[in-house]
Amino acid sequence: MTALFSIFVKKSKMVNWIIRILIFVLAAVIIYLLYKSFVPSQKNKNQSTLKNTSSNPKSVADELLKLQNLKEEGIITEEEFQKMKKKLID
């Protein structure tokens, strides 16, 4: 009788450890998925940064190049170019 009891106790301890390990792994997967859903990936950050810089140039040099191109295409006159250039530089 005690032999059966000792086998049962050993098996129940092993089952408890298996259950604990499975719960730990499941918790780790859930935490990982939550982290991934709330923290944007680095790839998305780089893409959004590239979109912002390409559609909205912020440097004076970029703006001057745009104005120069507009002048060369005949969209703006030399006077308009000079006024806008002065406004950008100041």
C-alpha cells in the first residue's frame, strides 16, 4: 500500500512540474505577443520617418532647390524667386 502511495506522490509531483512549466511558457508567449502589439517595430518607424522627410523637406537647402527648379521650369519669375529666397534665408 505504501509503495502505491509513493508512486502516486512521485507522479503527482512530476505532473505539477510539467503544469508549472507549461504555464510559464504560455505566460511568456502572451507577454511577447502583448509587447509586439503595443511597441511598433523599428521597420515601421524607419518607414514613417522616410515618408515624413521625403514629402516635407525641412532644410533651407532643400527649399532653395525646389524654388530653383520652379524658376527653371518657368513656374515662378526671377523676382518671385529672389523674394522667396530672401524669406527663406532670413
